[in-house]
Amino acid sequence: MTTGASSNVGGYITELGRTMFLGEASDEHRHYCAHMKALQALAIDTAGPGVPVAAVDQAVHDYGNEHGLLEYMQTPHRAQHRDGRPRTRVHRPSQ
């Protein structure tokens, strides 16, 4: 199950998502969950002052491609999802 919550904090839209398993997670679930955690760590490790958001997205995309995960990754749902700019909505319209 995946849940999500969002709020407006000082004009910035925040979003929090969680993935959880009901009952025992299968080996396949654990496999994909490990990739999800690795992708999150990669994005955090790649991001930093002066690093273009596109570089973070590219690193995540490259990992997905290398591990055969692109078909499961949402496009155009980018790694940066929230880039720090004030927004009035959580998700940007599809382009």
C-alpha cells in the first residue's frame, strides 16, 4: 500500500509518501523496495549546492535504466518532484 499526504507550509507545497506492506513482504517486494531505497539514496547523494536538478534526475534515470526498472518508473514524474519553488498544487500538470 502506498499513502501520501501534503500541506502548504509558508507558501511551499510539501508532500510525504510512504510504502508499506500488509502481511509478509515477498522476496519480489523486498527486491523492488531495495531498489526504491537505493534510488532515494542516490538522489540525496547526488543533490547539493550548485548541482542542477536535471543532474539528479539523470542519475536516477541512469540507475533505473541500468537495472531494468524504467518501465516501472513514472514519467514525466521526475526525481526532483518538489524543486523548492512555491506552488499552489502538489503535482505539476503533465506535459
